[in-house]
Amino acid sequence: MRYLPLPRRAVPVVAVATIIVLAWLGWGSIRHPEALWAPGDVSRYHADVARCVDCHEPFQGPSPAKCLVCHSEKRFASRSKPAVRDFHREVIAQQRTCLACHTEHRGALAQITTNAMFNPHGEFIFRATGTSSCRACHEFGPDVVARPTLLDNEVVRQLFEEGEGAHHRGRMANCLQCHVAGQMEIEDHEQEK
């Protein structure tokens, strides 16, 4: 296949357009690098991270060494349950990196652990309840596989009350069946029948 050169009249237009795009990228990279280059918002777990270089090495991506600046073994051990702490120690001993299990830039409500325990309510439940943890409504036993116990607290009682009968045990596994597209208010389907 043979490519024909640009017509002489098009060369200045292409050159000016290229200069404008490069200037815009350069200005944006200096002025607002996170907004220009981030593939998505960081999760609520890293909302306090201010700059890309806090986690990323330039032109190399996220760095496990930079993870350890905030997540040192001592700090992690003091804030984690023994099983979680021991699991991470084993992972580190196997010389696996943080990035083997954790990811970012999927949005404020996203989980950052790949293959994390599935949240049957979806991330919508955190927004609807104003909470950020499953433990706000559930108590978990020592066995991860065991079904969690629903707490009888203010958050749960308010959620049941707001649902006007639709929110009760066994009916809340998938919030988005009724709350289409994550809308807080739902249409009254009973009136349509």
C-alpha cells in the first residue's frame, strides 16, 4: 500500500493542530496532572492521596515500595485483624506484590481487592445508608464462610423504615432490582398493576 503525502495546504493546518494538542497536554499535565491522566477516581480508601506520585513512579505505574510508605508492616499490624495480618505477611514472604490483589481507579465506592468477597447489595448500600463498611449492619463470625448476622441498630432500623415494607430480611440482596441505576427513590410499581 502506498501512502500519498498531505496536500501542501493541509500541512500548516496539521502542524498548528499538533502544536495546540501538545500545548494543551503539556499545560494540563503541569496544572492538573491527576485530572488529565487518571483513568478514574480513586476509592474511598485512598481519598486522602493528593498526588499521582504518592503511589506511582513516573512512566512506570504504581509502585509496591510506595504502598509501604503508608502501609508499613507495623501500622498494618496494629490496624488489622490477626488473620488478615498473617495472610499479608505470608503474601509478602512469597514476594508477591500488592498489585497482585489490589487495584485502584474504579471509583469512590469500588472495592480495591480483586476477587473480594461479593457485596450482595452492591456499592449502592453504602451510599443509601451513609456507611462505608459491611460491619455497620452486620456482625461477622470467626469463619468467613458463615452467613453474617444482621444487627439491630439505628442504621438497620432506619433502612427497614425507609423501605416501607420492601426492605426486610431476604429482600435486600440486590438493591438495584428496585433502585434502577442507583436511584434512591423508586417508582411505585404496585400502582401500575
